[in-house]
Amino acid sequence: MSIQSPVEASDASLTPAMRQYAAAKRLHPDALLFFRMGDFYELFFEDATIASRELQIQLTSRDRERSVPMCGVPYHAAEGYLARLLRKGYRIAICEQMEDPKLTKKIVRREVTRVLTPGTAIDSGLSAEQNNFLASLYLDEGVAAIALLDLSTGEFRTTEFTGAAAIEQAVDELTKTKPAELLYEAAHPLFNDAASAESLKALAGIRTKTAIDAYAFTAEYAIPLLERQLGTHSLDGFGLTGHGAAAIAAGAVLHYVRNTQQSELGHIDSIRFYERSECLQLDQVTVRNLELVDTLFSDGSAQATLFHALDCCCTPMGKRLLRSSLLRPLADRGEILRRYDAVESLCAELIIREKLRSALDGILDLERLLGRISLETAKPRDLLALAVSLRKLPTLRGALEGLTADLWRSNLDRLDALEDVQSRVESTIVAEPPVTLADGGVIQHGVHAELDELRAISHSGRESIAAIEQRERTRTGIQSLKVRFNSVFGYYIEITKSQLGNVPDDYQRKQTLVNAERFTTPELKDFESRILTAHERCIEIEKQLAEELRQFVLAAGGRIRKSGAAIAEIDLLTNFAHLAALRNYTRPSIEDRCVLEVIGGRHPVVECMMEDAGEGRFVANDLYLDASRDAGGPAILLVTGPNMGGKSTYLRQAALLVILAQLGCFVPARSLRFGIVDRIYTRIGASDNLARGRSTFMVEMTETATILNTATERSLILLDEMGRGTATFDGLSLAWAALEHLHAKIGARTLFATHYHELTLLADQLPRLKNVRVGVKETPQGIVFLHAIEAGPASKSYGIEVARLAGLPASVLQRARMVLKQHERSERHNVAVETEAPLQMTMFTPLSQTIVDRLESTDIDTLTPLQALNLLEQLKAEIRGLRDGKGSG
């Protein structure tokens, strides 16, 4: 039997409730419709099938023929189910009962009150350390703009890019930020033409992408909407002067959130325009290769990231600031030095540092609590959690009083103790409130006189009835008088027929029985009315008081957000000071020159992992690069040595130390001197990108092209194993040429790790290139990796020894050694440096190999003298042609 969706069926064939369902589903066909029916949210038809599968709940049916699949979840426990569906990328429409079923004789009116999407999730299950961004991408002639809104915290920012690479830059920023949902203009041709959207294919990693109407991306609509939200007549004060595209992208986000949440969004009261040049630029490739916030491998080893190694923050706001700072380290010298001063001053104050960490510990997520309060999804316990957190602020302010560095003083000024908000909440909400307002018992005794009276009636109804009964017995003299209740007649006074003569005139007959009469009085009627409606009235009053409290908290929303931002920075700086003291990190020194000097540097992540695993101490290494034009260098270090020797660790360590230094954090080294880096580039490893039709080598060359085309002398470049994705001679030639270009044209601080030992010859020709190697000790049992960086080139790669450690069969290793000896003998003749031109390289080509093959295959014993002379002449002609650059077939 086929199942007909109510959207497709005629209204006449549906029950009244299913007609409501059909109407709501037509308005939101792409969402799972949670349809409120009593104490449950019900789903029907295909929605029920999907929800049953994704949530692992029982699928039932609405009729005996099982033609209407159905499942449901309790409304009071729905948040967890909704969060699971949102994390899987589904959209959800919440259809609520808009009337009290007890107060209407018709079918309850229902309406969709909210549409939940991955980018608008605000549930308590969100990761505390990561923003949940809703993004929009706006493309116009020569400009690409993005806006990012975290609805759960109110963080709102926007930027734009111009020029030929605008789209690629915007896509890279989105890919790095990893929004939960991306909005785009439905009718824009670039989003609908797969052939022309090559630059947008990188967005495939964003799971949820939503097309919205084109009018939302027009200046006439989006900009006034943004102005109204921010309560201003101009966006100039938010840094959006001359950035209309960025304002349009932000307005499109607001349009979408208003339509889905149907709320005023009171906690979104500011927006920030930012430029990528404001910070140390890290593209998505670099963020991935350096494992700043995510690991390269999906094995759940979160501890292998820089974020995990640095995260000793005490608050969710501090954790999010640390994560966002890792993706956008500072580039302003003054701001970095202010952080150094703050960290240094706290390092010297152990007692104050511990007081700060103690005060920060237990402060909950003020930003997200405020977001839920603003969006009317907060529960009583959320309000109380806010007050409990605010109770910590006076202690935090007191601890800050003893610090004099600029950042500590400015954060002390920003930190509002909010004692009025804390006092109002704690004096209104009971110490242990129920889960929802509907349960009652949320408001403190003494807040509202009528509420207290109604509660007394509800809780002491039996005592009140006994008092009325005793009073009426005394007044009438009828000792057998009884006050009773039943569900049909309510409260009544029952008097036996023998006592009817003593009934007062104000008694009103209600029912006649065989042996008795039942009466009521005005007092009993009033009591009945009050006690039967007391609970409902209690809930009504509590909702009213809770709404008044919500409005009071929202009125202080700006102060709460300001204090939340101050707490985040205090937590971040305290965390940096804690790390410096705990792990012996030192203060870097900023130079005007393009220098990078590290003495006794250690890899912050590897060091932590080794300590956690009890594997001993990390081997510290030095590094010196100077790309200043008047310096003798070296600007480039060519790193050689065996696999597993530590080349990649050394390269990554240099970048991570720079990132730490430009975070304003102290670093794991005896000393660090550096000039501000504008951008870090990495070309480390490679993998296929099948979604974009790119091979391993194509990905490698694309990343290398980005470096060679955009790097400046203030950049830091890491190149690891360039050219390994193609034939040996091709790869060697490309690596050789890239090094020459880096030396002559860019002059940036560069670490270049390679197994092409032929490249070490460049140290004799390029004055600002220096050879270094990772140390290895040879023993009768094999090689020992020293993990130390030494001057000079490596003599060999020890690849066969590494293969032996990996467990390759002995026969394979023996044969490999024989082949290696043959190649080493021939390779001494394969590379020559000619004196006529500076640094020219000639190597055996496929043509010259053909000549060698002909010689090896010729049977000299059978050649006549004439044939031998002819063969010699042919080979000589081919060699001459090769030398002249012409070749010969």
C-alpha cells in the first residue's frame, strides 16, 4: 500500500490535526517537522522514518493499517534529540500549540514558531571551545564578502576581499573557519554553474549550504536591516565605511536568523569588520599542516594539536578566544608587547595567579547563557547558572587589583561585577529550580504576595477545608456538618435531613440525596474557584515574573557581553602565564629585522606528549635565519637527513614558535628573537583531492605556486619534500629552481627539507643558503636518531635502515642495498656543474639513457670495422645534438 503524504493529499481526506500538519509542512518542506501534540513532539511520514533512523527511536503508525509512519519524543526532553539531528545537518521546524487545550473546545491552534538549522543551533550540547558560526558568502563584480555570526554567543564579524583572487581568499577564510552552515544567493550563476565554480569546490567540506532569496543580498534591503538591528543610522562606527559588500553579507545573515528564529535577537548588538592583514595570515593549508586545532588524521587524537597543548583555560569564553587566536595570531607589535608585559607581570606573582585561576574556575558560559535568554530558550536553571557565575566576579576584580600592566588595568575597567543582576536573579529564582517553568515552583517565596497565597491554598487545601468545616459547625450548631468534594459538584456542605431546620438562610441548595442535602456558600464557592485554579494561576504568575526577570537581564545584556569579553582575555592571559611558569617558557624579543633566532627551542606539542607518555625529555635545537637584505644570512636552511630523524618536527617547531610568539604567549626555548611575520606558508606532505580532480602532485604544485607567487620577505616558508610526487629528475629540477627563486626573488625566511642530496651543492653558489642536517649515529646494530640539528649536509638518507626498522623482509633489504650501490656509482656522473654559466645542471635524460642502452646491447665481437665506425659516428652525432640542446631521434 502506497503512503500518501498529507502535503499531497486533499484536505478533505485528512483529520483536522493532519490538516494543520499538512499546512505547516507545505511552508517548510525541507525541514523535519516536530508537531506538538500534548506532551510529545510527533513526526509523520518521511520525517518519522528519518528521525527514527537517526535517533534510534521506535517507528510506529497513526492508524491500524500502518499507512502513516509516526514517531515522537517528549517535549520536555526534546533538546537532546534536536541537537543530534542538527549535528547531522538536518533542518527542523518546531510547530507549537498556541492555545491551552483546557481552554478551548475546538482543535488547538498550532503554528511553526522556530526553524532550527545547524548554523542557528544554541543548545547546551555545543562545543564549549568552538564557535558555531552561521556564514554568508556574497559575490559581486570583483569583490567577495563573508559574514560570520555565532547566534549562541552573539559574536558577529564580517570582511571582504577584492581583486582577481577575491573568491579564492573568501573561500579559504570560510574553509579555515569551518562554519556549521553557509548561506548563498540562490540565483547567483556562479553557484549554479559547476563548470565556472572551480574556486567554490573547496566549500564542499561545509556540510550544510542554504540558498536564500536574492533580495536578501541587495544593499536596499540588507544594509537598513543591519542598521535597525544595531540601533544606528550609520555603520561607520563599526568600521564598515566603504565596505558595502561586507555589510550586505551581514544583512543577509540577519535576514535568515530573523526568519528562522522569529525573535528580536537582542544579544546581537555589535559587529566587527576585520582585515586579514590585521593578523598573521594562516591559510587553510597551513592550519591543517601545522595541526593547530585539528589533527591531520581522523583517529580522535585531539591531544596532538597545538590548541590542546596550550589549553589550560578555565572558562568556555577563554577556550574560544584561544582557539580563534590560534587561527588569527596578532601582527601588531604594540599589541603583542602589551600581552608580553601582562604575562610577565603575572608570572612573577604566584599567589595572584592562583587567585585568578581559582576565581575563573566555575564561571560558566556567560555569552551562551545570555544568548539562550535572549532567544527565549533559557530554562530556570540557565538563569540561576548566570547568577552563580556572576557571584565570582567581585573576587575576580579583587585579584586583578594587584596587577599594574596595561592589559590587566584595561580588563579591570571592562569587568563589570554585575552585582545588581546577580542579586535580582538569586532573589527571584529558588536555589534548586525545576527543569521548566511549566513544573512550577521556580519563583522564591516573598517575591509576589498573590503567588504566595495561592501556593498556600494549593499546599494547605485540606487544612483550609477543615477550618471551614469547624467554623460552620460552630456557627450553625450542626455537629454532623461535613465539607466534601467530588469531581462532578466540586466542594459542598452535606447536612442530614434531621438537621435541615438548622440550615442558615445564606446556604444555597446544590443537590438532594435520600438522607441528606448538599449546600454551598459564597465563601465555599470562592474557595473552590481559588483552589481549583490555584496551580494554573501560580504557573501564570511565575511565567510573568520570569519574563520580567528575563527583560531585566536583557537590559543588562551589553554589560554582560562586555564582562564576558574581559573574562575571556583575562583567562587567556592567565593561561599564558600559567604555561610559562609550569613549562619554563621564556619571553620572546621582537626585532625590526627579518630575523628568526631560536636558542634551545622545543616543539610545544611533542614535548607535552612525551611528558604525558613518560618518554623522557625533548631534544632542544637552535635555529638562525636572517632575511634582512643587508645581512649575510642565512635566509634559507636546507635540511637533509633520514626519515624519522626529525626534519618535519624541526620545520613545524619553527612555525609554532612564531605563532606562539605572535599570540603574545611565551615560548618553549631558552631565547627567541624574531621580526614580525606577515604570513606563514607550509608545503608539508600531500594527498589527492579527488573532489576537485587533482592528483597528489597537482596539489603539491598548487600549494608551491601559492607560496612562490604571494610570499614576501617578511614571510616564513616551510617546504618539506618538495617534488617527491613526480619522477626523480623532474622533482629535483623543480626543487632546484624553486630554491633559486626563493633566494633571488623573495628572500623570505625559509626552511627547506629534502632527500635530494644534489641540492646541497647550492650552498656553494647561493650565499644566503646554508646546509644543516639531523644527526644520526651509526652502530653495528643499526642507526640511532639523535634528533639534533647539525651544520652541514647529510651524507646519505638511511632509507634502507628505516625500512629495516619498519620490518621489511631481509631479502628485500639485501636486494635494495645492491641496487643502491649500483645507482650510487652511476650518480657520481649524473650531475655536473658547468663553469661557463652560474650554476647550470646537466643530468642524464631519456635520450642519453637510450645511447647507453644501445652500447650495452651491441655485440662488439660480431661488428665489422665499418659497422663499428658507423655506430660510433651515429652516437657522436646524437651526443652533439644533445649538447646543442637539439636532441636526436
